[in-house]
Amino acid sequence: MTGHQSDTTIQSATPLSLKQELCSRNSPLLNWDDLPLPQLLAWNSRVKWILRSRTEQLTPAGNWRIWLILAGRGWGKTRTGAEDIAAYSLWNPGVRVGVIAPTMADARDICLEGESGLLGVIPRGCVEDWHRSLGELILFNGSRIKLFSADEPERLRGPQHHRVWCDELGAWSSREAFDQLWFGLRLGIDPRVIITTTPRNKEVIRELVARKGRDVFLTHGRTFDNYENLSPQVLAQLKERYAGTRLGRQELDAELLTDTAGALWQRSLIDGCRVQVAPELTKIVVAIDPAMSCGENSDETGIVAAGRGVDGFIYVLADWSGRYTPDAWARRAVRLYQDLGAQMIVAEVNAGGELVERVLRQVAADIPFKPVRALRGKAERALPVASLYEQGRVRHVGALSLLEDQMTGFSPDHPAAKSPDRVDALVWAVSELSEIARGEPKVRVL
């Protein structure tokens, strides 16, 4: 605020130390009763957060350059990131702050307008304007907070910042935006980055963890650390369903999981075949590995779309898998088929037989359909597809996080606890496009 340097930040653990820090800077505003309304609102907001937050949620002291928060779902990552950015922007007039999320919708709907976002943290009286269409928040003291999408790294060429908040770095489609932000992080004498993310086994996160204690301050947190603010019923359900599983260790316990020993796919291999845009496609298929029930213990229905490009490579386009009723998965598969302009739907019929065809017929009677029957085990069917990845003949368009997690966890020697339904659908799609599968029934129109 008035009288404060724009290249510093408040890093306090208690209201008393916060007030002492302000006074130690020889601020002319030592009579707190005479503070203008925006300063009083900002002060009150910060003190409330200090009193209610957990110690690990407060901006750490020290000479770190990056504050990396690896935490489970519901730990309070978004609120922690928003509070850090709010405090920095409110106590340092005229600063420029960047907020980068996986997509612009994520940046706007979660980091700014979400329940734990900046607009929920910064007092209304401290906001001068919120340009929603531009993704820019302007505060009373001239500080500006600008939103960016990791999907558009070129937009980070040019803008300069004092501080940047990277949200869900593990879900970014590539690391290009992360690399670009550093070229603009050059305002003030101590520019810093805060990263809030659920850990994923990506190269950029592994690199940051390896720098812990040098220029990276690492905070690790589990979902259950925030039990006081989460529904006991929800916590119990999550624990019962996911405790001890690979997904639970990552999403709840925030473990940075490396590849499963003997897995058919390695994370580095998948990251190396990622592209942002597919070329012209000569054929697109939607593959289904259907589940015949949708209870909480049921398997998922795998729904994966892929296409063959004019360059001869296969491009995995989308993963719409999930736990659905037969009618629901049929509708999702048909919608994906229509959205992508696909040429056919391929579905495994081992379990459902003609029922799979009938369910699809009820949704769209004229879609070309090819039933396929598994004559070999899952691992045996997947091996030729994994070989195509090793040969560099398959590409992933963007990030397909849940599918990729299942791929890197699928090992013939250590089968997944749950059926790898997403992988099954992927195998059917890639096999169809690469003509791996032989002797299957011909395509017929429903």
C-alpha cells in the first residue's frame, strides 16, 4: 500500500508479526484507525486468513524462488494460492501478477470466480474493476492480475510480472507455457512463482521436486489434512473407495508416483509423443469397452476416440470414459462420434453380445458399427499397441490424464486392481486404425 515497496511481500504467521512487519518498514500509516477503507478491508481480510489457515498454507519466509504446493484434492490449494496472490497484490501497489491455469475457463471459473478464488478472497471494496472478457482484475492500488491459459503459451510472450501463480501444473497440456512465463518474470528485485497442483508424474514436476531446498520451497499435503472443512461422509467414502489405490495415493495422499515396474507404457514415452493439434485425419473411430452396470463398484466404460492422419500417424483425440448406465455410455459415444465426424464406432461385445448393438441402435440407428471380440488377454492385446508407441507411430493430442495414468499403471506382471477399461478402449481404437486386428467381423450399419 502507500509507502510500501512493490517488490516485497508479506510473509507472516500471526497478526502480531504482520503488524510488526508493517511498522518495521517505516510506513507513514501507523495510525490504524486513520487507514482508508480499502486498506482496512485488506488488513481485516489478511488477519482472518492468518487466524483460520493451517501453518502450511501461509506464504513461507526465506529466499525461495518457487513455492511448490503438491497436495491432494480438497486440501485447500486454490484458497492458498488465491490468498498468497491477494496479499501480495494488496500490500504492494502497482504490481503485475499473472495467473496461469490449464485453460482460460479454469483460470476464470476456479482461480478468479470460484468459491476459493481471488474474487472470494479480495474484499469487494478493494476491487476497482473486473474485466471478465479480458481476464484482468484491477485493484484499488493499481495492481493488476491477468489470467492466462496454459493452452496458449504464445500469450505469455510480452507480458511482464512481479509474481505468477500456476494452478494445476500437472494438468497442463505441455510445459511450453511454464517455460515462457520465466522470460516475463522480471519485474521488481524478487519475482516469485507459486505453484498449486495435484502431483502427476511429469518431467516438469519431477524437476521442481529435485530442486527442493535450493530455489524451491516444497509444501506437501493430504486431502485429510483439511478434514475440519470437508464433509465427514465424503471423506469416509473417498477413503473406502480409493485408499491404497494408485489413484487414491495420487489424488488424496498427493504422492508423486513413478511408473509401475513392468508397465507397457512409460510416462516419458507418452510425454514425448504429445502434440497440441492433429493434422488432417483420413479416418476417425470411437472405441467402446462397455460395462453392463453402473454401481459404485462397477467397472468404467472405456470410450476413446482416435484418428489416422494424412502423415500415417495415429492420433488419440479424446477419452470420454466413465461409470455410466448403458443408455448413458451409448449417448456419450454417439455424441463423441458426431462431434468428431467419425467414420465408425467399434465396441467389444464379449460381455454384452448383441445387447451392445441394441443399446447403440436405440440412440442412433444409422451409425456404422463394428463389433469386436477379445480372443486374447488384455495384456496380450495391448502389447502390439504399446509397440506402436515405442516406434513413434502414435500421438496424444493434448493431455489425457486419466487415460495416461491407467496406461502407466498397467503391467502384465502387476495387473491393475480395477479392469483397465480406458486402456481397453484405446487398444481397440488404435488396433482398428493400424490394422493390427485381423479376422474381425466386417463393418455393418445399425
